[in-house]
Amino acid sequence: PTTPPAQDDHEWITAYLTIHQLSTPSYLYTYLFWLAVVLVVLVFAVLHWTGGRGGVIGGIWSKWSLRRRTWRKQHSLAEARRQGKPHKQPLSLPSNAQLLSLAVLYVATILLCFLGPDYIAPGTRLWSLTSNPDPTPTNSTTSQPDFTIPKAWWTSGGRTGTLAFALFPLCVLLALKSPPFALFALPFLIQIYNDKLAFLHRWTGRLIWFVTALHVALWGVQLSRDKRSSDDPSSVWNFAFGYDKFVFGWIGFISLTTLTALSLRPIRTDFYEAFYILHVLLVPLTLVFSALHFPPVGWWCWAALAVWGAERFWRLVRFLRINDIIGGNHSGRNKRYRQETAKSLSPRSVVPKPEFPPYGFVSGYPTHTQFPSQSRAPEHNAKGSYLPPPGYAHCTLLPGRTIRLKLIPSRHFTWAPGQHILLNIPSVSKFTSHPFTIASICDKEASSDDGQEVIILIRARLGFTKELWSYIERHEDLGKIGDTPPHSFSPPRGGILLRTYIDGPFGSSIRARWTSYSTVLVIAGGSGVSFAVSVLEYACMCMAGRNGAMLGGVAGGWSQDAISQISRVRFVWIIREFSHIQWVAAVLRRCMAMVPTSALQVDIFVTNVVSRAVPAPLEHHSHRGGGDTLAPPSPYFAQSMKSRRQSNASDISMDSSISSSTFTDAPYMMAPESESGHEITDIVDMYGELGHEEHVLDLTNFDGEDDTRLPGESQLSYRLRKEGKVRRAKTRQSQRSLLPKLDTGRRTAQARLSSQRQHSHLNPACEVSGSHPQAFPGDLAQWSEIPPDSFMNELPNPSSPGGNVVNPQSLYPDPGDTSKKLDGKSEVSRPQDSESRQNGYHPRRSSRFGMDEAEAEDMPIVAERARPGKAKIDRIVAEEAGISRGAMVVACCGPTSLNAMVRKSVAAQINPSRLFRGDQPSITLVSEDFEW
């Protein structure tokens, strides 16, 4: 089209841009894009709600889609040591499923930008590409062309612009966190929250920028080629900025470019608060000016802005309500709270402990489904624990620079296992909130607010978490209680109180149907135990007879009632120090007391220990310096170790492939020191499971976590490791003493069972259950024919295998006192932290880590399940897949390397041919691996 001459510059540029607009039928490609999006979502929604992702096709898909790749440059760990850089996880790609989704999105968008004619003649039916037979314009006017134009600079520029507009709503929907406006998180759709969609959200935003940049470039070429007239050879660029909508477009593009630059990982992670605030400000700015730039399709931007604003308003109202800022009636709840806390020390509701073996023996065969439905987990803390006032968090410091927050929300809300909340603590950060996984279970049937206790574990890293740790530490040193509690509420005896606001819950773990699986394998690394322990407690409570729907989950599995199908749970936790057991010792012991030992296996691997090393292969041995050819050889991977002050990252690990009988349980030792006084650190596996160099910290530490020991932490780890060793020895001794009695009981049970079967043969009305399909596997299945009374009283008491009740003071001895005794044995000189030798160190205060009497009893019992070594994830997954009696789910949360290992191990166990034959149960992975 040709623009007619005009005297006024603004009138001419307005006419020029008006006749260079796309026709309404040309917007067909944006509708095709959204039609494809809707179809994909509906297909996955049907597969999700019908369980159609199983079978052979589902197995083939899962075997490929679960995997993710990690990469680390060779010798990069040694280079980082030389430069004094902290440990970092290897570079990682998203899972294959995410990469495929991203590739489909990008390819589909690019194809829709360029396939087919750009400009479709006006009057053409929407779903028809038939063009006007007249291919030439009738005259030069200010009206749009009335014919189809296959390709031109301005038509291609306009088409890419309209696709960028259509992408805005998708990008916003992928970012929303709260249903009903977060459409993908709706229960009747795919029920996937922002934690799994954040990756696609970021790359969709970058796709919008790329398509918009194409729009700017193509239109820039058109404006450079066109002249105002033959008499005036001035480029159209000279007049374009006199058009207000053109200026609006540039403002929107600059704002979008800024958003894209801020989304880069270094900025997003290191300056999260600034990134978040600018994100909130620039998003509406981009949408508004983009809509003003081209009003004919501006409704895409207005729709995205409306959904974004509505979700923000919805969350604001919910935030005000859940924190009892509006619509609250405090009096009734505070009265009930005062009655329950009894001067701020409230014993939790104590329920009779389920017998072991459980009720419901049928001819000597136990069934986990016959626990009393009202039974709840036994509470070991008879003296009670501090219950904070509603809206306040009780904050205590734990080993490993970890903070435990216990809070009671101002209003009740329900969360599912593994979900997270957004936490705001005005005393530390007034205007930003941060996501943290809930490490506790929502119990709707609890008679008190104790069922709404939200426990959060926060490991200090950078930014908010580091400031929170420093704030609590500073107030404890000064003897302050933090924020003043409401009138008539007593402060805690330890830790501090902080006014806390929450929003949530969020998280895609709500879509997992834990009770529909026979085996639940939970794998965690470091602080990822927050996710894992909530899943563990939920599974154990369901095994104990509780209805999963009353615990934040769902009742049963597909077409099942409230009865859980879970028959076995295995919990694998990889940590750096024995002292880290304190993080979740209470929950682990509660779960261990809730279900039989054959139904729950707890494996804790501690990587930061020095054990009696297994001899390395001969070709990896080398002599130490000094010409001493008779000196003991050193392992290959230890020859290049360098020093790093006050670090834990050094100690030799043992693989879990070594049987329990070969664990050496060597006396606790600190890492050896070099001549400079620095610890020898950084054990590196040159050829790890992921195909590149692996560091001992890869399975336990997230980026930014400080691995420096705190005062008293080494003493605690030493005592826990020794106590665990003693308890394991006594447990083995008790089991050996039981063998003769078990043999006698088994023979008696077999005789009784034979008699019952003969009686059943004579009397068909009498039915004897020979092997209950839901009997526990493992050692309980071997003992299943023994009457309960024959060995109930002989089993070791899980509460006291070590024979002593541990006092919290005894776990934190004075570093200078070497005369203390444990189990009647004299102790040698204990390892000491470098901090304990500094002036001003007060061991009685600095090393308590917020421990009470109940936790001091829990930790040694749980320490019996902790062993020095490095877990072999592939063998653990293979073992559980081999013994599983039905569908199996693997729950994982940890650093990138652990996540990649678990994905690789699960994918390796999926065998489509066995699935086709029906001799392999399905395996599902549920992982929490999102990042912000």
C-alpha cells in the first residue's frame, strides 16, 4: 500500500501506520496457537485423572522423560579450591520432559510466525486461507489492502507482534500461584502449580522477548526502506516517533527487555528482593503500554493483566484473612489457645500407642489396614512443648546453620504433604516473602491447634535466610525474646518469637496420590528433608489407619475408599553431620513408633566422617612423599586434596553397597589437619554416577550453604555417632538372643496353622487366611506365623535400646572436660571446634541448638539408623523396585546432583517389556526440584 501525501507530519504517519495494519482474519494464527494449548492441557488432564499415563506407553515415556543431565568441567573442582571459591552444584539441564515441552512451544511459535500468508484479505472466513482472486490493489488509499499478501517486511513484522501478544496470557498463567486464577493448578485440570511451571514461565517470557525483537527488527527494515514521497526522500523513521502509539511500543519493549534481563539466574538468585519488586512493577507497565501500542489486539494484554491483577487481589484478601487481619474473631481462638497452652507449655494430645505387631492378626498374619481408625501417632513428649501464639513463630537455632520455625496460623488452613508457603517476617524483611516447604502434617481431626502446627526448616544461605539467622542469633546472645507476644501469653524458655505472616499453600505435590502405592521410597539430601519428612509422616499415619483425606491428602487410591494401599515405606536421608539428625529427630522417632519396623526402613547416611577406609584398587595407590616406600598408600582421590579453613567437606565416604555387618563404626575423628592448621578437605570422585567429577557435598549441600561447623556441633556429632553404635550393638545382641525363641514360636505357629487348616477342610464354613495380601514384607513376613504373645515381650524396646535416657546437657559437654562418661565407658579427648578455642565462647549457651528433653531422647534413638557412608541411589531404588508388591512411588528432594541421580535410577528400573508382560509394577517419581 501507498500512503497518500499529507501536509501535516502527524497526519501522514498516522495514515501510513493505519494502512499497514493486519486485517482481522490475519489474527487466525493466534487462535490456532491457543487452540493447541487448550487441547494439550485437556489431554494431560484426562491422563492425570484416569491414570492413563501408566502401561507400556507410559513406561516408554517415563523412561526417557524423567532423566536430566548435569555437567561439570573436568578439574573445575580443583580450580575452585585453588581460587578459594565455595562449593557449587554442577550445571544442570531441566528434565527431558521440560526440554521437550519447551522445544514444542518454541517450534510451534516460530512456525506460526512464518508459515502461510501473513496478510489475509479482509472478508475471508476465519478458518479459511482462500485469498481474494485479485492480487493487485485497485488504488492507493488510506484503507487496508483488500487482497492477500503472502510475505512483506511489514506483514511479517505485524504477524510476529500479534503472536507476542497471544503469548502474554500464557506467560502470566504459568506464573500464577493460586487457584482459581492459576488455571493449570485447578483440581479438575492438570493440578500443576508454579513450582513445576516456573521454568516454562521464564522461557516463555524470553520467547516473548525474542518474537518481539523480530517484530521490531522486521518493522525497522520496513521503516528504513519506505520514504515519505519521491520529492521527500526522508525515511519514515524520521516521523515515527511523532506517533504516540509508536512511542508506547518502545516503552513496552524497553520494559520487557528489562524484565528479561532481570530473569537471568545470577541476578535472580543473588538479588532476589530487588528482582521481585522490579518484577511486580514492570509486569503491569509492560502489559499496559503493549496494549496501548496496538489496540486492535490489545485485549490479549488486558486479559493477561486482568488475570494477573485478579490473582494478586485474591491472594491479598486470602493473606489478610489467613493472618486474621480482616474478618477475624480473636477472642474465641485465644481463649481456646490459653486453655491448651497452660501458661505456654502445652502437652500435645496423647493417644494410646498402637500395639506392635498391629491388631488384625488373621491366623497369625498381620494386616496394616486393621489399625483402629481413630488411632494417632503416639506423642513421646509427655512434658509437652512450647506452642506459640497464633500468628507468631517460635524460632530456634539448630546445627548446620539451620533454623526451625514452629508457628500456629491465625486461621486454620489445609495443606498437602510436601507443599510450601510464602513466609514474611517483618522484623527481618518487611516487603518480601519467601517460599519454604512445610515439614509437618495438617491434621484436620486434631482436637486442638496442635494439628495446625506449621514447622519450617530453613538453612541459612544468602539474603533473607542469612539475615534471619543473624537476627535470631543476635537476640539470643542479648537474652531478648524477639517480638513481644500478645497480652497474657508467656514467652518461650528458649529461642525467640517473631511475628509471622504466611500465604499459601502452594505446590504440585498435592496431585500425588500417596496412598494408592504399595511402596513409598523417600530420598532426601540435606535440607531437602523438609519435603521428605512430611511425605514420610503422612505415609506412616495412613499405614496406621488414618484417612489420608483428613491429613491434607486424598482418601485411598483410584476407585478406593479411605483404606491406604501402602505396605512399605523406606526413608533415605543423606546428611553431612550426625548432629543434623536433630532437624527431624522427633518426627522420625514418631514414625518409627507408629508402624512396625518391617514396614518402615530408615537409612541415614552421614558423609562427613572418617572411617576405616576400604583398601583402594592397587592402580590407584601411590606412595607418600619422603621416599618411604613402606608408608601406607593413599587413595587416588585423596592425593590432590587442598585445605580450606573450618570446612566439613573432606571426609572419606563409604558406599551403601557395603552390608551392615561391614560398617566399621570407627571412633569419631575430626578431619586431619595440614601443617598450616587447616583441615584437609574436598574429596572428589573423578568418575561419578553422573559421568563427571562429583564432590562429596553434591548430595547434601545446595548452592550458598555454609558448611562451617558451629560451636558444640562436633561434640554433638561425636556423641550421637557413638550412641548409635552402642545401640546397634545392643539391638544385634537382642536379636541373636531371640532366635531360639523365634524358632520355637514358629514351630508352634505352624502346628496351630496346620490344625486350623484341617479343621477348615472338615468345615467349609470356617475360612482360614493363609497369606494375607497386605501383610508386611521383610522380617515381619518371616515371623508372620508366630503368635504375637510368643515374642512381643522379647523384642527390644525402640525407646531404650541403649539403656539410658539421654539428658540434653550430656549431649553438649564442656569441650575442656574429658572426664564425662557415656554408658559407663571413659571417653578420650573429644574433637573440638576451632571456634571453641576463641575468647568469649560459652559452651553451655552457644551449643544448645534449642534442644529440649524430648528431643534429647529422640536423637540417640534415631542415631541408631545413621551410618557413615555415601548412599548408592541406584542400588536402593533397584532393591525397592525388586521387592515391591505393587505400584511404587519415589519421592525426592535435594540438591541438583541428587535429583539427577534419583531420576536416572528410577528411569533405569522402568522396563517397558516387563510392563507389557505385566510382571513389573509401575514406578512413579514425585520430586521437588524447583528454583525461584
